[in-house]
Amino acid sequence: MFKALFILSLIGTSAFCSDVPFVDYLATPFKAAPPAYAYPQADGISNSGLIVGSYSPYAGDSGGYFLYDSKSGSSTLFQFANGFPYFIPTGVNNSGTIIGYEGDLEYGTAQGYIGTPGGVVPLIYPGSVSTEPLAINDAGVVVGTYLDTRGASHGFIYRSNGAFQTVDAPGGQTVLDGINNVGQIVGVVSNPSQTPFLLSNGTYTYYYCGPPGFGRPSGINDSGFASSLYGALLDTATNSCVAPAVNGTKILAAVGINDSGALIAKDSNIYTPAPEPGSLAFTLGGETVVLLCIRKRSRSSQTKSKVTFSAETRSTSPGTPKRTDNVQRGVLRLRKTSCE
């Protein structure tokens, strides 16, 4: 049984998600570095399947970074000529633009960067003492957080023309964690409960997926599905949550999601939704759409019930950025019906 979705009268709109159903995912390992290197760690994924991350050596040198193409299986290993021994990549878009930072925001030492495997340049909020770029979309719009001279954190939006914009969500200090190609942004308010939110068309929607403080979002795709560091997946259009899992084990520390629903999670796997036998696939608008049966596991009895995802299309509204291929995306909707 689904628990009710409670709408709370906080600032903006709020929703509480509890006891979410599990969704079966598949884990596919990828090899982004030669065998001489260990521990490849994915940090960002693009809609086209580019993955940026870092790797460590077994012994002998300082490791480096990779840009892996999950479609071709090819990988570009790189290090920056000007150093950056502690660079942390955080995102990549379809054109291969990489963002990341060095240092630590809380200690006032984080410095942001943007560029390609060939080199990066500083991306620093003017007048800040720390800047962390955390996500980039295909138009080159970057979101993240910066620390001011008083030690307060703020969200920021950076556009490719060099313009910065501060974003302060009502209720506390702000971090922006993800942005999609239609301009929706997910982030968190750093109040005692670490409240996640969606910012869309100037409206803040606050939501919870899991215990307070553990639902920090990590990305959002063009269909409005947001990944979470706690392991929940939120459909922002309906404020309904699911928990992606491999063989019954929740995928934790998901750091990115793309338009196909693929997740990455600080390891060397790509996690993709797993259709069950008997799922129905058909073509809609030139794209294959799959009706998936998924299982919900009751925490109290460990019995399994079934719900379905069905597909709809959502067209891009006038005046908002459009996908370059002009294909309407299939939008997954959670239904409380059974799969036969």
C-alpha cells in the first residue's frame, strides 16, 4: 500500500514521501581506465551518456580523470598541465564541457573551474571566498553554491555569457545541485532538516524522500525526475518517489541522472531501469516507450505488490530551451494498478 502524500503548508509547496516502492535497476560495469589503475569513480553523466570521473592508481603516480563515452565504450584519460591534484569533477554536458572544483567550501578554500579535458579555467563567483559548481546543462548553464565573506552559503546560476545570479531559497542557506535543459533546478536548504526543493518557473516546491537530512538531490533530467544522494528517485511532476535498487539493494549516493533514466553513483557502474519479462514496448513519436512492471517491497511483511509505470509525452513550452533533436520525451508516471 502507498502511504498518503502529505502536502505541508510551509514556504511554497511541500510534499512528504515515505515508504517508497522499489524499482528494479541493472548495474553495468564500465572500464574507464587501464587495468593498471583502480577505483574509477563516476561523478557526472550527460544525456548522451558521457561520464566524467576520477581514478586512482594501484601505485606509482597521482591518478587522474576520465571522460567515458558509454555508447562507444571509449575513454579519454587526462590530467591538467597546471596541476589541480585535488580537482573534483562534478558534471559534464553533451558537448563535453566539464565542471568541478578544488578545495573545501566550508573551509573557504573551494575554487570552481570549467573547461574540457584539454584544460580548465576558473569559475568563481565574484567576491566569494569559496565556489563549487555542481551541475551543467547542454546550454552551458551552471548551478552550484558559493560562500560569502560572512560564511553563509548561497546558490548561484552561471550563464555562458559570464553572468552570475544569486539564488536564495526561503528558509535557510542554499545549495543548487542540478539543472535540466528546461531550466528546472533542484537543491537543498541548509536548515536543521536539510530540506530539498525544486525551483521551477520561480516557484519553490519542498519535498522529502527518506529521513530528513538524507534526501539531498544530485541531479534532474528533462522529464523532471530527480536523483538523490539518499537513494530515492523523485518524479517532480507528481511528488511521487521510488527507490532504485539492484537485486533488492538500494542504490545509494546517486550523483547524477540523464534523460534515459540512467544513474551513476560514485563507482564504476551505470545503473539503468530493468524491464521485467512481459513488459510491453511500443513506438511513440519516434522513440521506444516501455511499460514497466515494477515491484514494491513492504518493509513490514517483505511481501511484493506491483505497480506500473506508464508513459506520456510532455512538449516543451514556448520560450524554453529545446532539445537539439526536437524529440518529445517520454514521461514516466507512477500508477497504483497491478501488472498482470
